[in-house]
Amino acid sequence: MPAICAGQTIICMNEDRSSNGSGPKSGNGNGSWIDRISQVFSGKPRNREDLINQLKDAHEQGVVDADAYAMAEGALEMGELHVRDVMIPRSQMVTLSKDCSVREALPDIIESGHSRFPVVGEDKDEVVGILLAKDLLSTFLDDDVDKLLSDFVRPAGIIPESKRLNVLLRDFRVSRNHMAVVVDEYGGVSGLITIEDVLEEIVGDIDDETDSEEEIPDILKTGEHEYRVQALTAIEDFNDELDVAISDEEYDTIGGIVVAEFGRVPVQGESVQLQGFEFSVTKADERRIHELKVQLNLGIDD
């Protein structure tokens, strides 16, 4: 599979870690980051599972940060996933009729907030092409809003449910398409998939301006000693808001320090005690924490 770039992957290799006891050390305690990463990968991985375990060890020893570990694991696991595992099912597809005019279809286009739509005939099994919403802009300039959608469709990519995601990502890049229609073994439409669906398996959920109209505050007080905190809240901001002094030398965000305390990505409902607070995971996926409930434990000394 060609190399892909889904944002910069940050590798944390701090020279100071050998002196503060938070990272792997060489024999004399003063080894460089090259020595430390060599220790982590001293044995050749025999299979994908071994490689993931070595990456996990590197993360736990502070050589690879949480985001880099999550993306590397996602990229490796993507080769084992098929289109059927992540596609948007047929029942959730937003389709447009080829016999609709631009004027008639506009309310559905606006309400959905999507940029691409399968255009169908009598039912969802008769896909005639893909419509890009931007292709309709010219109709408003030329006063052609009564033209049919069938005049604007582009060819649709048709793929089987069994196609591997890493192969599909390569095909998306080569064809420069961002959406494909998925069919089952009988040729019936079973769903659709976009390049965003594939990339989210590597980098986690990708939100855009249409996903939520409400701005969620980083820290929201929900009780006398209770807060709702977004996982990407900077530790410095958390300290300022709650008048505490959690160290941000090793990690930048509240989510990062909580993941480090668990030694893995926790699931929703799990909690951990840390510096006089109970951090409970309220939203998370396989790759990262999204939101936490933070409660001050008055009976625990800092």
C-alpha cells in the first residue's frame, strides 16, 4: 500500500527522559534516544501482532506518544478490515432521484449537509451515478434550477463488500474518487463508503463544521465539585480553571495523561484516581478518549 499522510505523526523522543526516570535507559543511564528506541525494537517482529505489541511497549515506555501509537495501530489493523466492516449501510444512505430537479432536491441536500450523493432510479439498487453538490452551483447563476439531477451525475465506483480497506484507500487515491457504492454477492446495493470512513480507521473520528452546531466548552462545571472535560483540554488550561498544578512536562492534554495512567485507551465507564481527582471516561472510541467526568475527591490528599 502506498504511504499515506493523514496529518503529522509526532514521535516523542525527549533527551531528558533518561535522567528523570520516565523512559527507557541504557546501561549507564545516559543513553541517547537512538539507544532507547533500539532497546524497544531489539527483537524482529515475526508477525503483525508482534509489531503491534512492540509499538505498545514503545508507547508505554514513552518513546511513542498516544496519538502516534493509535494511528500506527489503526494503519496496521486496516489491512485486516473489509469494506463491510465500516460502510454506511443501505438503510442509512441518503440518495437522490435522477428524475428530481435541482430545485426539488435542494431541501434534502441542505438538510443532510453532505457533499456527495448516490443518484438512483426506481430504487436504491439502480444507482445511475454520484452527484457532487458543488456541480449544482452553476444552475443558480444560469437560472437552470429546473434541470434534472441526471444531467449532473458522474460515474459511480462499484465495489464488493469483501474489498480490503487498504486496497480501497489506494484505489481512492489513484482514481481521485471519494465515494463508492458497495454491493453484495448478488449485485444488490448494500451500502456506500467514503474516503473519510477509511481514514477514520487510522486517525479516529473526523468532525467537520456540519457535525455539530453547538460549540462544546473544554471545561464545564456540572456540580459543586464535578466537571465535564473534553479530553483534548490542555493541562495548563485545566490547572488554571481548577486552580491545581498537574504537571504538563510529559503530556500536553488531560486525555493524554489519563491514557498514560491506564497504560492503554480506556473504554467508556472506566475511571482512575489521579492527584486528588477521579477521572471517569464518558465518551471514547477504540483509538482515543473524547470526554471525561472529573470529580474532586475531598477525602484524598493531593
